[in-house]
Amino acid sequence: MRTEAPDSLPALDLAAAEPLLRRLEMTVRNKLDGLLQGNYLGLVPGPGSEPGESRQYSAGDDVRRMDWPVTARTTTPHVRQTIADRELETWLVVDLSPSINFGTALTEKRELVLAAITTVVHLTVRGGNRVGAVISNGERTFRIPALAGTAHARYLMRQIAATPRAESGRGDLAALLESLRRPQRRRGLVAVVSDFIDGADAATADEPRAWERSLRGLSGRHQLLGIEVLDPRELELPAAGLVTFADPETGRELEVQTSDPALRQRYASAARTQRELIATSLRHAGAAHLQLRTDQDWLTDVVKFVVARRRFVVGAVGQGVR
């Protein structure tokens, strides 16, 4: 995989990208602004990462937050509190490999990727927060540095929208994630937008994917969000007779008789197992999981996710989980 410097990004097709991004931004702003209560409560709200003062232990507190030096000095159990970072650095890991250029329902998976990054940027780029991105189309990798300001955020979204479609090439999601681990970056949010198919065929429940290991490596310093995009044809096949399938990343073709009900059942079972493994990998890595489908209203799914996450965090804090 070749990695290009920021100044080698492709020329921007404003005529094609700008209207779509403006419409997405207005949609997100109109529908989600009512959910933004507080400057530091975003897509994946949490208690913060910076160490704060200690306080006396209360029943139900997380024992992993025990402040042992203070406990030893006072002979009374104390826990270390954390405070929210006043500036958030968000990194987008954007998978635009050829498998993303596909869609059989309301839209393409690629447009869902743009909707997802627009949502993340809008919900995080406030109060001096910075946002950057690492993008791969399967053939080349681009990096946009993390900077503050809405002008930079819009530039970033336009560049992602203008990333050229690759004819072939298998994306390496693990390599994209590793590029964020070295050198280490300040604590923040890492949002991975992908179909997570990379390396899925070789993985099992006992053998984690390469990208899962890389994602786990980021979990020690960052909050993680995995945004999975998929199409209904990736879950089940219609009875459409003899169909020629082509792998967009390798070019390999295969003729399949889709009228066979046993074959369609095996396909659905394998697809269900694949998606369950992806969800398990994200959970094991400590990432929140948002799934967007081309046959559903993505904005409704985002709203449900944000509301559910905030209810979970508020309930957890109320029960003493810090």
C-alpha cells in the first residue's frame, strides 16, 4: 500500500462533491442539533480520560479506579476521578476500498460513508476540537492532519468525497489503524468507517482479525467508534437465476445459480456468521458499534445510536461507574 503526503491529495471535483456535502451537512445540522446538550458530549460520551482529584470510595464504584497511594496514606478507600479533556482530537479512519463502491437499495455504501463522516465531524468539531483523517481507496492512502475550525472540517469532508474510486486493490484496514498508533497521539476519539470485510474470510471466533488487534492497541488511549456500512445483498441473495458475481477488489468472477434455495440459505447463514464475528471483534476491541444500511434511513439509525449511548452513560454514572 502506498502512502501519500497531504499535498498529494487528488484534485477536488467541487461540482460533484459540494452539493452532496452541503445537503448532508444541513440534514445532520437540522436533525441532530437538538441532541447536542453540552460542549463535550458527542457520539461516544464518556467520563473523560485526564486524572482528577480523589474522593472517598462509595459502594458501586469501579475498583479499577482505586487510588492506592491515597488509600494507603488515609487508610480509607479512595477512587481517582477523571475529568473531560477540554479539547478533543478526532481521527477518522475512512475505508473507501472498491467493496465500498456498491449498493442495491436506496444508495451506495460510499454515500453512507460520507454521511457517517459528516455526522462525526459535525458532532465533534466544536470548541476548538480538532479533526483529521486517514483515507484509503485500496490503491493509495491519504492523510489529512488534525486541525481545528469549521473551514478545515469542510475541507476534510470535501477531500474525502473527492477521493478517486480505485479499479481494484484490497484495502488494508489494519495498516490504517497502525498508522495512528505510531507515533502516539493525544487522547481522543477514533472513528473507523468501513464495511470491515478486510481479512474476514480468514478470521474465526478464536483467531481475531488483524484490524481487531490494531484497534485493541488504540483502545488504551482513545475512545473508539466503529461505523459499519452494508448492503442487504451482502446478507441474503434474491432468487434471480444464474448470476455472475465479481469481487470488486480482486476482479475474480463466479457464476452462481441463485434459484437454488439451499444455496441461498447457506449464503445467508455464512453472511450472518460473518457479521456476528465483525460485531464481536468491535466489542472485544472496546469500540462502540453503529451499523448503517443502504436500505434504511441512516439518519434515524444515527439518532437512535446517539440517544442509546447517552442513556447508557448517564445510567452507568448514576450507578457509580466512573
